[in-house]
Amino acid sequence: MSRGFVREEDQEEIPMVPQRAFLPEGVANFVTPEGMDELLAEKQTLMKEKENTDFTSENETRIALNFINARLKLLDERIAGARIIDPKDQPALEIRFGATVTLKSSESDQTQRFKIVGVDEADISKGKISFISPLARQLINKKAGETIHLKTDMKDVIYEITDIAYS
């Protein structure tokens, strides 16, 4: 049947599903064990939400279920492609995935700590940066005592790597 013969109120609303964190095509989806636990917990939450979806109208229920199913599909793809990297298995003296790195600014002597994690785990407010971020890419394979140069819009800042830890 042509769309011209469908009542406007009968048309299905297509849910807008937010994309997951960006992961370039062809790049492995590295996650820490905690990151995998978070992904699996998110899946359980969505499954419970799906089970408890009950709106007064069939249309509202169908739209809500479509939205949850779309989110589950994206999440399942991310979980299926995940490669768990245990930070404890990384070389202690080099920065790799899962490292918590302490940086000291040459300008202000202030220190900052960042943990290199998967794209879904990254949260700068918690000091977690994605392994594909520019900062993480500069840090990978470096050792304590080495420096990195970060270019900002205003200036170049030099940071010394003062500590590397895995937990």
C-alpha cells in the first residue's frame, strides 16, 4: 500500500538512537575487564527495561521496544567485537592499554593522572581517556621519565611522565 493511503496517526515513529562512542572502522575494540563488566551490566539493564516496558497504548509500547532493541543491537555489536585486555598482563615499565599514567606539566609543576581505557569506558571527569584519543596515542610505548609535547590552540605544553601503574 502506498504511504499516501496511510493515516498520519498510524505512521510508525522511527526512534532516534544515539550512537555509541566512536570507534574507527577496523580498530579493535579493546576493553578492560571492568569495561566489559560495564557493557554487560548495561545490557542487563536494557533487557530489564525491555521486559518492563508497558505503556497504555500499543503504539507507545512498540516505539519504546524499537528504541530498546536498536540500543541492544548496537551494544551487542560492541560486546561481540570486544577484546578484553587485562592491565595486569601489560609490561610494568611501559605505557600500554590499561595503564594509569601520572603526568607533570613543565609549566606549572601540576600533576594529572589518566587511565587509558576502551572507548565505551572513557570519561574524562573520572580521569579515563580512550586509547584512540590524541593524548593516549602519544603516551603509548613511552616510559617514566620521558616527555610528550601537547599542542593546544594557545601553546605547546611539555609533560613529563612521572609514574606508570597498572591495577
